[in-house]
Amino acid sequence: MSRRVRLIKPLSYGALIAALFLIPLVIKGPYTLHILIWTGISIILACSLRLILISGQLSLAHGGMMSLGAYTSALLVMKLGLSSWATLLLAGLAAAGLALLIGFPFVKLRGIYFAMVTIFLSQMIILTTEQWRSLTGGGVGILNIPRPDPIVIPGLLNMDFGSKVDFYYFILVLTLVTLLVLYAIEHSRIGLTWLSIQQADFLAESIGINTAKFKVLAFAIGCFFAGVVGGFYSHYIGVVTPRSFDFPFAVYAMVYMVAGGMGRFSGPILGALVLTLIPEFVRGLKEFQPFVFAGVLMVIIFFLPEGLVGLPERLRKLVKGKT
């Protein structure tokens, strides 16, 4: 392979990232920027959920972990006066810590049984935030959550988060960092171990791999990113309630991952991007948006079983067949 060919891929990625940073110079509408911000959140959720899946476990706890992260960050800022940047990290650690506590007792469960445990966990978090009124505000939730602390570099950068442009840049950087970390982990020795466990966990155990430890590790890392993005959401919206991150959040994250293609790292990215943006084209027919979403998903499942990532290859074969 020539040097020129090897450079095409990194150069294309660099051009794409540069284009993403230039978007606010072209698109200034607040609602459009909000959709792009939400797309970044969806990508992080879908990709972090895939990390859990490649270890052989199915989790539906992302909604609850987002809620835990959102409340943790908001309360630490408002009750203790901590920096929002520190609380975002602590929000992720709180979600990861709970995942560790729950993961070890139930890690021996597989498939739908572990998924049921994660559903109950998510609902327990929501019920706790509803009932612990003295701390969480009960059903009303927490209002007037402050925006993130300003980022000021004299003469170079001044982000006070007074506009959606600042939030867009922050979620863009957070998404890129998340993807970089998840990609590095998946392609490390730990990632290869997860894949071996997914393929045959009994065989992995027979050669001395502690499958329980690796499954819990994947669950904790995936939940960490859900907690961080939940903390970001609370400071972005300024309000968090017990039902802000109900069960549908976990379902949507799963749908993004399946529709995009679970077999490749880029699958959840593509799935979240397409399924977040397509409903906006029929926003004028809001009552029909769920049908459009379901219709797109059905088409993908029946005609692209490998997900949207397989579409280019399908089109290539179709063109070759005609020629």
C-alpha cells in the first residue's frame, strides 16, 4: 500500500473534524444547534452502550445512569459549590461506582436476565430521585441549574456558555474524546478479551480469563460515559426531573446501536446520526414522527441486517451486478 493511500483515511477524518468545528459559522439557528448537540449526546450513549455489548452483556441502564449523573453534577454544584468541570467527572464516577456495586453480584446472569436487572436498577434510581424530596426536589426536580463554569484563555478563548454555540463546541469535543477513548479501549488487549468473552465466555474461562471481572469493567466504563453526558445535559438544559431520563432513553440508545450496526465501531455513530436527524425532516407532522422513526428502523432491519454501515457495500454489489 502506497504512502498516499495510507494518508487518505486520516486526512478524510481530519477534514471531517475541521468541518464539524466550522458548522457554527454557517448554521446559527438555535434549534438546529440544539439538534446537533442532541446528536452528540446520542452518539456518546450509543457508543458507550456498544462497549458493554461487546463484552457479551446487554444493558438497559443508560437512562438511569444518565439520571444519576445529572443529579450528582447538579447537586454538587448547587449544594457544595464545586466546579462544574469537577462535578462532570464525579457524575461519571458515581455512575461507574454504582455499576460496579450492581455488576459483581449479578454478572453471572446472561442475556435478557442481566438486561432485566439493569431495567430494575434504572427504575430504582428514578424512584429514589422521586421520593428523596429533601435532596432531589421530588417530582419537581432541580431547577435553575447553573451553566458550566466559563473557559477563559486570555486573548485566545472565552466560552461563557451563554449561547448554544459554546455548548455545541463542548459536546463536539466531549464526543470526539469519548470516541477516541472507546476506540483505544476496544482495540487494546482488554477489548480483544471482551470480544473473546462475547464469542465464547466458557472457553475464555477455561484458559484463565476472569470473565466476571472483565464484564463488570465494561459495564462500569459504559455507565461512566452515560453519567458524564447526563451531567452535561443537566447544565445544558438547566433543569432535571426524575423522568428526564426514563426508560425510552435506554431503548433509543439500543436502537441507534442496532440500526447503525453493532459489528463495527462506526455503526452506533451512524445510527445515532441518521435516526436523530431524519425525524427532524417531518417535524411539521409531529404526531407522525414515531411512525417515521419506526418505518426507517423496519427498513434497516429487513434490508440491512448488518446495519447502516453495510449500505455502501450493498450499493457497490448492486452496481457491480448491473454492470
